[in-house]
Amino acid sequence: MATAKKAAPAKKAAPAKKAAPAKKAAPAKKAVPAKKAAPAKKAAPAKKAAPAKKAAVKKAPAKKRTPNAAFMKAMTPSAHLAAVIGGTPVPRTEVTKKVWEYIKKNGLQDKAQRTMINADAKLKEIFKKAQVSMFEMTKLINSHLS
């Protein structure tokens, strides 16, 4: 029994010793990030030089990007789609722009969920639904182009 009592205080003393080195280790960790911050400052000017080289490379090719011919081909809209965008043949890119102009002008974009389009009488003939997502819209419009 006497040994058990002596062992108990020894266990209490051991955690106190472990706590003291932990306090000493914490300031040492604070000093380490300060040393790491200094090399980061040295690396920053090298990064500034790299974008300057990229900018020079971008300026060299002065060629304008040519659009894809498939998108620029004039497509004839169906009668239902012509009621929204007009009857003249226009490229696919212009069809999408004109449909969006119609949607914005008539306030057909859903207020709560902005990705959804509420169809009015004209658009319901094209979409065959009361509401479609903006991502599904172009797919549905495609079937009305020839």
C-alpha cells in the first residue's frame, strides 16, 4: 500500500513535466513560421517576373480567333420559333441571343430559381412545358431550326 501511494504522486508529477516542454515548444513553432515567411517573400518577385513573360507571349500572336463555321451557318427557324425571334435565317448564336432578349423583355425568368424559364404562350409551343431550365432550353430550340 505504501508503494501505491508513492506511485500516485509520481504520476501527477509526470504530466506537469510534459506540460512544461509543450509550452517551450509553442514559442519555437512561432519562430519557425517567421523563417518560412522570409523565403516566401523571395519567391514572390520570381512570380512577378513570370507573368511578364506570359504577357509578352500573348502579345506576339495577333491572330483573331475564328468562329466555328457550324455556329455561324444561317438556320431557318420554324413557324413557332419565328413568332419569337423573327422569320429570317440567323446563326445559332443569334437565335440564343434573341430568345434571351425575349425572355428578359417579358420577364419570363423565374424570380426564385433564376436558372428556370417560365414559358408564356409563344414559348410553350416551342418548349412543350410550362417551365424549363436554361440549359435544356437550347436543346429544345435546336429541334425548331433547320
